[in-house]
Amino acid sequence: PLLLVVMACSAIYLGEHSRATSMHTISVQLVFEHERMIAFSKVDPETLTWMLQTYLLLAYFEIHCGSEGKRAHAFPHCVKLTQEALNELQTCPPTTYKDWVRWESLNRCISSTILIGGTVCSKEQEAWIPTPMVEARFALPSSNAEWLKEESSWGTPTEVLYSNDALDSIIAGQPPSMPVSEFGLVTIVSTLLYRICSFELLTGSHDGELYAKFGKKMEQSLQVLDAILKARTIQDDGGLAPNPTVHCARSLLNSAFYHLYGSVPLSVMKKILWSPASLDDPEIMHLLNEAISPELYQALFNAADQLRYDCRVGLSYIKKIAPIIFGPESVVGTLEGCLLLCWYLQFAQSRVSQVESRDILNALINESFAEVTDLQLEDHGLQSVLPLAVLAELLSDGSMWKWPSSVSQKLKSLIKKLEDSDTTIHVATAYPP
């Protein structure tokens, strides 16, 4: 089953969707049959490892490549097996190279489960993982250099950074005591993103006072991670294409900022995206008049900075390299950031009181649009829809890292609705210096 689902994911990258679906279906049948055969016996560590790997790939395929109705079939099995893996890791510290490979494999599977859970919670506003499991103690993934070592050059690790220790340090406003691998950073950011989004689901972001207290508690954690990622980005700034793992961590961290500081406009913009007619709802329009706090500006700056980066790299170039080096989770922050920028330009800009912050933000946005004249954005009458036009272009084909083409079509429908709207528009260049 594991080999078949690996081949199914590979077929997706080759654009062979029907073959990928067939191999995925067979893999599901085989792993379910195997699970029925061992239902009443204790699973040995090796079987636990390959079954968890298989279910993770099945879940990944279903969420990003399958039909909407089947996207949650495999992931509950991942959660169940991850809980078993956590118990296994507490009792079996590695003493040999073989033990360490299995131990590291399970740690990476746990991290991948948290990554999927955090991404889905951000994008879909659905909590699929029990919170205690997200915050359980396990060793963060080692560096790729360590992971790729042959047995002849391997030595028993003398120091290991555990997830809960790293989280405790970051929540206290301090970087972890040991260097964190790139995949470890993705794990930590995914954990905090899941914590923020699940709190949003549990309490409702409309409870301003409660959400503000939570925001203060989480604020320094995001700032610590932001500083770590900025340092990593400078280290990796040798080529045009970004380090895909660091890029993923940055995208997830941006989503954490968006949900922590802009949860109300972001959730409303998502509703409007899937139902543009809801713009005519007075209650929706009331929610769109959310005040811009200094904290919300931080989220908007992050969104504008990412948009400028994407536009400078080039949308055509990103579309070519993205299916090769990026995973689907890397685009979640792009979608959410562009929705927030559209909200700002369309509904909030005219009510801004912080002139200096507004001018800096508007300059960032205008720099982005100056880089994408090849997209013929001048065809759009409103500057407020240009972030959506950029996003629609990035999501306009069916490569694995992107979502179904229906998302691009939804964006185009929302653009048309906004252009046809009678809402008074104040564009970024309308203000005197």
C-alpha cells in the first residue's frame, strides 16, 4: 500500500490524474484489508511506521487531490496511529542506527500530522486533531544533513530538542536552547497555528475582549518565530527560488498572524469568496467594517510583503517551479493574505487613522502591482481586486500544490461582484503624501 500511494502522488506530479486515482483506490483497499487482518493483535513498531506513513500519504492525496466528499476519510486513521506512535516513542529511545531511523521516521510522521491538521484548521476552519496530541512531547525532526547520514557516519544523538521544550521557550518569548531544524520550525509554527485557529473556533473571534487577551498571550511567540525565520531567510538568500521548507514555515506563520489579528475580516472574506451574493447581506457588511488596530496592521504588512515578494519573483516563474518544490500547504497563507488585502483596499482603507502606517502599507501594495504589468491588471477597474487577480492567476491550473480550479473561478466571480458593486472605493494612490 505504501509503494502504491507513493506512486499515486508521483502520478499527480506528472499530470496523470486518472492513473493516480486508480493507484490511490487500490492502496486504500489494501491498507484497510491489512488493518482488518491485524485488528485484534498488537502492531509491531515496523508495521506501525509504514501504516502511519501510508495513511499520511492517503490523507494528503485526499485533501489536496481527491474529491471534497472523501477528504477526511484517511486522516482520522493518521490521528489514531499518531497517538500510538507517541506512546511507542515514550518507551523506545534509540540505541542503534536501525532504531534511530524508525524513531526519526515516527517523529517526522507526527510532525506531518500536525502540519496537515494546522493547514486544514486554517484553511477550512475545522479542527481534526485533539489538542493534547498537538502539544504532546516528541523529538522534533533532525536536520536533513543528519537524517541522510549513512550508518557508517552515524552516532547516537547526544542532545535532542523536544517539541514541548521548544514550545515552552517560544511562548515565554525566548528562542529554543538548541538550534531547530527546518522541519522542526514547520512543526512548531503548525502547532501554534493550530492552537490559534482552534481557539478561534472554540470561542468565536467576535468576542473581542477574550480574543484580545489570547492575542497578547500568543503575540511574543509569533514575534520569536518571525525573528528566527527572518534569520533563516537571510541565510538561504543565495538564489531566486526560496528554500521550500523555510517558505512553508513562513506561509504558515503568516496565516497565524492573519488569524490572530485579522480573524473577523478574514473569516468574512472567506464566506464572500464562496458566496459572493452574501455581499448584499447587511450583517456581512457590518462585519466588514471591522476597525483596523495596530496589531491588524502587522497582519496586513505581512500579507503585502508576501504579495510583493511573489510579484517580484514573477507569477509565471512561480507557477512553473511551485509544483516541483512547494507543497499545497504553502499556498494557504497566500490565499488568506490576498483576501485580507482585498478587504483592506475595498472596505477599510477610507477609515484608517494611522496615516504613517497606512502610507507604508499602501507603498508596499503599489510596489507589488508595479511588478505584474504582464498580467494585464489594468483590465480591472478597481485596485482593491488586484490581490485577488494575482491569486487567481497563481491558482489557475490544477497542479498538485494548488487547489481545484474552482477556487480560481470563485476568485474571478468575486472580482466581478466587487467591480459591479456600488461600494465607494478609495484606492491606495488616492491619498496625498
